[in-house]
Amino acid sequence: MIYYLTKMVTFNLAYTAPINPADAPSTLTLSQVWAGLQRKVRRAQDFVPIIDLCNVLSEENVQGTGNLKITREVRFKAGSEPGAGSGGKLVKEVCVHFAPCRVDFEQPDGSTISNIVSTGPDGELLMTYAFEWRYPDVSEGSEEAKTLEEKSWKTAKMAVHGTIDTVRRLVKDGEIQ
């Protein structure tokens, strides 16, 4: 019997962290975190270490919902990009705002990332990043797929904590009120 590996891997994963843990040096409000997510769309390189360039190409309000849609180009550092394998190249992303709790990022290969701010059972603010990362040239079950999945989890954790830390710094520096 011959087995064929499926050529296309998709990782669906999410990571959540408290925005204001007990040891946080300051407390962030929902409006401050939302301002940070809005800024992240326009200045991704300030929030995501694997992005070194971000250019906004267009802005519009989505008919019917009024949600802000921004189309941008980002450049991922070679060797650290997500599924697109785009290190050094500009990648167009469509970012849709769902104020005041979510921004969705859509990449050309169909990968999507949602940055979500929510409230927990005790009123605490939480940040979740949910990812659908697509790797069209990777076989399911392969060693490469296993390595990419591990890397994806590390990236998810880094992205959530990095965003919270960056928003906190921008508030401290007076760039976000």
C-alpha cells in the first residue's frame, strides 16, 4: 500500500494572555489597547519584530458595516516570516477593524490572523491572537510541518506579549492616551 502526504498544511491555533497581570507595572484600559491595535495596523514594525517595514496603501470604510479596512504592504525579515515564505519581499495584507475588540489581517496565501481584546469572567482584559497559517508547499505530517508548528506556537506567544508590552510602553511614553 502506498501512502501520499497531503501537500498543504494549515495550522489553526490561538494564544491568550492577560493584559493587566498582577505584576504589570501599569494598568491598560480597553481604549488604550484598542488605540494600540489601530496603531499596529499602520506601524507593524513597532509591534512585530519579524516585520521591518509597513506601508499603508489604502483606507476605506466597508459598505454595510462601516468597519475600517486598510490595505498595507509589510516586509517580513528573511527566515522569520510566516507561511508565505516572503522574507525580504513586500506582502500585501488587508486589515479590517471591528472596533473596539478585533482586527483581522488577511494575507495573499489565505492565512488570517485575528487580534482580539476580550473581557474575562472577573472583568480582566485579555488579548488573544488566533491564527490560520497556511503552508501550501509543506506536506502534512512531515518533519518540516512539525518544525513549522513549533515555530508558529512560539511566534503566537511572542506576538501577544510583544503587543501588550509595546502598548504599555507607548502609553508610558505618552504616545497613546
